[in-house]
Amino acid sequence: MAPFQIAEEVEDGSRIVQICDAKSQEARTIGLFIASSVDKLRDAQLALRTWASGNCVNLATSKTSKISLSALEASKKSKRSSVMSLFSNTLTTRGDCRAIQVSSGDSCGALASRCGISANDFTKYNSQKGLCSSLRPKQYVCCSSGSLPDMRPKPQADGTCATYTIQDNDNCNDIAAQFSLTKKDIEDFNKATWGWAGCSRLNRDQVICASKGNTPMPAEYSSAVCGPQKPGTKKPEGQFTGFNLTKLNPCPLKACCSGWGFCGTTDEFCTESPADTGAPGAFKTGTSGCISNCGTEIVGNDDKPKAFRRVTYFEAFNVKRDCLNMDVREIADDKLTHVHFAFAGLSEDFEITFDEAFKDQFDAFAKMDASWSKILSFGGWAESTDAATFQRYKDVVKPGNREKFANHVVDFVKKYDLDGIDFDWEYPGATDIPGVPGGEGETESYLEFLKLMKERLGGKSLSIALPASYWYLKPFPVEKMAKYLDYFIYMTYDLHGQWDFGNQYASPGCNGGNCLRSHVNKTETHNALAMITKAGVPANKVIVGIASYGRSFGMKDPSCTGPMCKFTGDFDTSTAQVGSCTNTGGYISNAELLVLSDNAVLGHPGYHAKSWHDDDSDSDIMVYGENEEAHSWVAYMNDDTKSSRISWVEGLNFGGVSDWAVDLGEWYDGEDPDDDSGSSLSGRTFNGCPSDDWPDTLDELNDNLDKIDAECQSQAVVHVLLQHVNDAVTDYKEVSSADYDEKFKYYAQWIKDGINGSLDKFMIGNGTKYMDCEWRSAATSGSGPCTEKQRGTDKGIQDVTWKMRDEDGFYKALSDEYGIQKDWIKWVKSHEILQPCTCPIPGDPCLMCSPGMLSGELYYNYPRRKDDDDIDVPNPKKVVDAAIPNITSLSTTMLSTYFEMRTFTLDADYGDVATSFSMPVFMMQDATESMKTIKKIGAEAEEKQKNKLIMMILTIVFAVIPFAGEAAAAIGGVAAIARVALVIGEAGNAALTVADIVNDPASAPFAIAGLLVGAGAAGRPSRKMFSEAAGARKALSADKLKLFSESFQHKDRIVQKIVKKCLA
């Protein structure tokens, strides 16, 4: 132990206190210099330099006191680690050297000096190779003979490893050196340490092990809400490793906990990305990782529901709109299983109330003899958040009130013979709804109320509405609630809206939140379904939301319509054009969108609209406005999208779908204020045209026209067309299915197989016009334009070298004549076209041919097709796939039109209707036989058969190109598709004559398709549209009609005959 010395009056008025021994093994000196004045600071600096060099201030000439304090020793405990306090004492055992620690900046010379030994002795005691060039701070070295003492840290008393907290610029080698460890020791100790991603990825404040033992708790993250780094987390009892820590602080709803300690339900939070070390809590660079409840898959959907529910809400308050009104008695969808009457309210004393404006609608609802279950819904957004009423929902579920209200509900259900009750409280437990303070324990009180309600209702239905947002859903104890509810109405609409503005988390990739996103996005719906099923709710109890309205935005740039394009306004204000009836910014009904689209197609002033289906979100999009720069963007679901979504939901074994709302999808007569009987809503009936004996084919209809009244004959034509269009749509859907993918692969391969043969024909034909040749054989040689090349009379081999003279002309002629594209071919060094030499009389010898002799050409620099993978043959199946929605829409439009014809409610010329629908139906029928043949295609086919099958595929495609929109253009248009027929030498084929027709966007098929299923028609073509469509057919000249098949022309003559007779 170093002596403790006190020196007084070293210089007049100064004092020194030092604990110092220059010969000690310790690398520490404690010194205190007390200066009586500023003049003495120089002496203080000299003392500091002396101590820093490992020496002691010479006090021999000063008055000193020397005290030996064997118990006084500087603590080795570090504020940032537990390891120093766990070292054994510094007394060395027999065989250990006297050791000191390296300080920053030390050299071997400085260490030898501090040891009080010579440089040679220092080298002798520390003989490791390269030591002096690799010294690290706090590393131990020997000052005497012997081995270094065991300075390795020991586990803590509770079994936890000795810990070290990473600081800036730390690395494994330095850490290992100061604790007498190796880098491998560090790596081995931390295989199960939380967040251990290896020595190359140390992070400040990271806690690691410097010995064996239990995994330590990781450093806390102040913002973490899940996982072991959430502030205040206590470590598990007993032995554990970092892998056990993943179970700490799970997220509500069993949502994913990311590696950073945040809860979420998207890939960002739910994707496991373990670091190469495999340690818990360590993940790959650039990812958030996932530590618990990982994955975004739907679970708990093995069992189908007993019955798939088709629910719709009826907005009773629709009667307060200026237009778009519907009477509850107009609900006539026979597919419905449940209708929710929205909404009843609560009085201050928890009685059931209705707005006087629609109380009579509820009375009518209760009296209806309906095939569907009648459910009364309470609440809704307005009632749940209005300043005058929101507190009632918070209070009614409290212990002192819930019994009273439950009794009121049960009495009410009995009085009106209702089938069930639905609660739409938006949203208990929420803390960020403007004007509505959050409340503690609201969802638990809600649960207790639902338990009581189910007990009292008995066999009646009980359901509640749930938000599809994690933020609003997480307070709900949904797994517990599911035990007492028949189903949940899961509001998988309103996934986006004007309220996204300013929310950086609302739309992935959009920091400002103000990006154009669909409120019915299918991917986000899937994510929401995964969230609720992972939370413990069986899929067969979840009724998935669909919508009959759109969420709209004002566009910042009218030309920018994609998901990264921006909308304007602010959190509370939408700049989108409002609907004439809903009159609400950011919200517009499907019915209003149909009118906007119709009026735009008809060219009415102030109406401009364009719509399309967005496959990425599985939503329909419309851009609309009062001028050509339509500035409003809306996402919605048309009937086809709804139908597809319903099938998807049913296939996933969910309990059903719920449509908000039945009064938003179509235009109805509404309530008649002067008629209390409701008889005006029963609909009109007609004697009409008896159709029981109508034929199902045009030939039979033509033969039996005298049995059908003249005013009914156009209806009979549409009746026949309906039979055919349904068959055609079914056939085309089969072609679009995955089953036909192989057929189109054969098609592409056959096209490629035909390229070389066509190249050979071109090179001995018109291709010679653009090339120069050098030729040589036993009989002749020469050079010049390839058109002058001579073969000679010999039967041997002729060498021909081809040189390009007119490249542009060559490739244009090759494309025009054979449909072969420049990027399909390569030029090979040599190519031979040889065959055995044959004599004029087979079997007899001749002078020109010797045995085994070959005859033909050996070409140099000759075109051949590239490898299969390098040739991109346009896939015509893409056209068929793109046309399916529109030909399906054609079928639906025909059906609804036929229904209106049958009830004489259609405002259109019936002859125009029959003419309009006939052309697309006949074109698709022509393709039917080709489909049947193609279905039998195998990989192997004879060459002649291949060409026939290729033309059949083209026939199928050309028939629906008018319905394919931009898909045909995307693969080069009709010309590019038709060009492949030239490759196989089929110029002039009948299928290509149809291609000539549909290649003109102004042609009759395009015009008719656009009018019947375009954005303007929206499933309800107007009188003018039918007139224009029929006019397009009538404008076809006789020569144009001859381009169609004989079958087409025959059926067309029958339709035109019937239509003219009706007009006569």
C-alpha cells in the first residue's frame, strides 16, 4: 500500500497531499496541491506532471507527515459496469506476476518505468509477440516474473452474468483486453444476450455479458411499450436467457411487438428478421424485427360459419337528406339475412329514443314481414361523439345503470318482436376523439354490460360494431367479448379519410398522411382481419365490412392519381366536390357517383368523370369534377368489386359481410308523405309479354316469330342473347383461369418455334434486297447484291457470306412480312442448310452426286432466333384477363336491362337494345368453339395443328379486345398480337380480318363496348347510349360485315330482320 504523505510549506503557503509509490504495481496516484496564490500555479503544474508520469513529488526538503493507511485503497468499481466490483483482490498468489493496467497512451517504456523495472525485464516478463504495438487501455501487463493473475469477471451473486454497458467507440477487442478475455469469450458469453448482433454492431448503452451466467436485462427504451425494454420491466424469476424475455410486456390484442418495442399489425412490426447471431432481440440492419406475436396471417378460420350472413345497415336518417331518400319498405334484396336499422338513441334516463323524423320508419320496419332478421342498432358516430349525448353511452354501462337499461332493451325487443340488438358505440377507451374525453375502464364496463345483455336476451341476437384500426380497437377485450356475442360488425371501411391529414402513421410511405389511399383497400382489410383473429376472435364471428359509398379527396395535382399523390385541405376540411344529396365533404354515395359518371358520358355541362379499377387496392377509383381538370378523387366499390370481395371473405370462412348502407347504393322512390298505406311502394305489375314458350336460340326464334307479339319480339331477342352471353362469360372466365396458363405457354413456344423457318424464307426472298453477299462453290463464285447471287449447276456445297447493306429496310420488311422483331434474332457466325445429294432418278447413280455427298448452303453471318428466354412474345391472355370484368359487367347490364324491359320500365328503344347487345355476344360466341378445341391442347402438336391452334387463340382474344381497355395497348395493341400470325405464315387468315376491324378504336365493336360498359354507363345505359350503340352497328358497311364469320353474319341477319319488323 502506498504511504500517505502530507507536506506543509513546500513553498511558502503551499501544501501537498499525495498517496504515491513510484515502485507500486498500481497505475494510480492520488495527489492534492493546495496553492496559496495564483503565483503558485506553476508549482501545481509541475506536481501534476510528476504524478502523471508515474512518479512522486520529492518531499525530502519539506516538513512532512507520513502515515501508512493499509486499509485505504481506491475503489475499482466502475459506474458503468458490474465487473470491477467482482474482481478478486489484487494480492497475488504464488506463481502470479505483479500486474498493472495499461492507461490510454501508454507505451511499453512508460509501463516499464511505472513498474520500476528495465525495458529488457519488461520484455522478458511480457514476451507476447507484438505486445508493444497492440496495447489496449486497461489491459494487464506483468511487472515481475510469473503469469498474469486471473482478472476475468465472475457472475453476480444472483447468477446474472457480469455485465458491461457499451460506450461510444467501444469494440470487442478492447473490452476483452480490459477483462483478460478474448473476443471469442465475448461472443460465447452473449449468444443468448438480448440484442446481441455481434462485435461489429455494438450500440451505445447496450448491456452485454463479460462472464458466464444468466442473461442480463437490456437497457430500457423510454418510448418502448412492449417487450423487455419497456421502462420499469422487472426481470423474470430464476434462471432465464434472453429468449425468455420475448414474453415480457406483450401487446394488446396479441399484436406484434417490434424489435424496438412498438406494437403494430403491419409487416413493419410483424416480420421476423433475426440477425446472423440468432440472439433474441437482434435483427438485421435496416429492419425493425419482431419479438412476439409475429406474422400477419389470418388465424382461427378453420371452421366455416353455420350460415354466411349478408348484413346491411339501413340509414333511417336518410329521410332528412334533400334527395337520395329510401323508404325502409323498399328493401327487396332476397340475398340479405340481416337488416340493421340505424339508429336508435338513448335519453338522459336511458330510455330508447328515435328522431321524430324517422320514428315512423322504425314502426314500418318492425311491421314488415321480411325474410331477413330485423336488428335494431344503437349509437353510431354522431350519437357517440355529440356533446349532448356521448356521456350517456359512457354512463349506461356502469354498474349502477346497466341493469336498468338492459331491462328497457329486453322489453323493447319483445314489444316490437325484433330478432336482435346491435350496439355501435364509437369508441370506448379512445383518448383522442375531439371533444370526447377518454375514460378509464370503459371497455371493461362494456364487457360486463354485454354479459348481462346476452343473459337477458336469451336466444335473440346480440352484436357490436368494432373499428378496424389498431389504435381504436386495442382497448376492447374482444376475446372475452366474443363469448357473449353472436357476431361482430367489423368496420373494414373508412380505413382512410380526410382525417389522415397530418398523421405520419396513417399511410405507409406518406409522412404527411395526405396521400390518396382507398378506404376499402383489400390488403389493409386482410391486415385488419389478421389483427382481430390473432386477438382471439373466431373468424366465423366476424362480419366483414363492405361499402356503398366512397371516401373522396381534393387532389393537389389533377393529373396525379396514384397512392403517393397528395390531397388538399386539412384534418377537418375536405376540398372534394360534394355529392348533391349526401352534401358532405370527403363522403359520397355510390348512387351519386353513378349519376356523375352518366352525366359525364352524356356530355352534360359541368360533369367530367373517369373511372377504373385499381388492382393493387382492389378498389374502384373515379376522378370527377365540374370541368375537364377534374380535381376530386374517390375510392369506392362497384357491384363487381363487392361481389368479388364477398367471395373472398366467404372463402376465408368469415361469418359474413356487412354493407354500409343499403340506401346509398341506388336511387329509390323514397317515402310518400301523402300515402300512409305504403301501397305506392309495392311496385307495378304488367300482363307484359308471356315468355314461357320463348325459344333459346335465334334460329328457333326466327322460325316461331308468328307466335310472339310484335312488341315482344325485341325482348325475345334479348332473352336469347342472355342465354348465350352467360355461357360466353363462363367460357372466358375459364380461359382466364390458371388452368389455361399452360395453353398460352404452348402458344408462345410455338411462335418461337416458327421464327427460324420464317427467317429462312425471308432470306431467300425479299431479305436479299437489303444484303450484299459473297458466294463461292466448286462451279461459281462472286460478290454483289444478294439478289444477284448464283448457285451454279453443281450439287455440292456453296459458301455464302451475308453483309447488311440497309439495316432499317431489312428489319421493316422482316416485321411487315413475317412479324419478326429485331430483338428476337441474333446473327450467328455460321449456319448450314445441307442435305444428302440426290440424283434425278432416285436410286440410280449419277455423276453429280458421289456416295455420302452433301448438297446445300453454308451461310456465314446469318440470322437465327435468340434463345427462348430472350424472346418476349406478347401474351394475349393478359387481354382476356383484363376483359373479364367488363364482359361480366356486360352480362350484368344485360340482365338488369332485360328485367326493365320485362316490366316495361326501360326508357329506351327495345330494338336498339337488341341490336346493341347482339354484336359483342356474337363475337364472343364465335370464339366458343375455339375454346373447346384449345382446352385439349397438349405440349406436343403437329406443325400444321400448331398453326391452327395459334389462330384459334387469336380468335378468342380479338373478340374481347374492345372490352380490355388499356391492356391491349400495354402489349403493343392489336397489331402486335396479330403480327404473330405472320411468323407462322398465316397472313390473310379469317381471324386477322377481325383484327383489322377491332384495330380501329372508332369501329363498331369499340363504340358499342364503350357505351354499354364504359364509365358513363355504370351498369345503366341510357336511351341515348343504346341509340348510339345500335347506330354504330347499323353504320357497318356490307364489306365490313363480310369480315366477320359466316355464323356471325347469319345471326346478325336474324336480329336485323326482327328489329325492322318491330319498327314496321
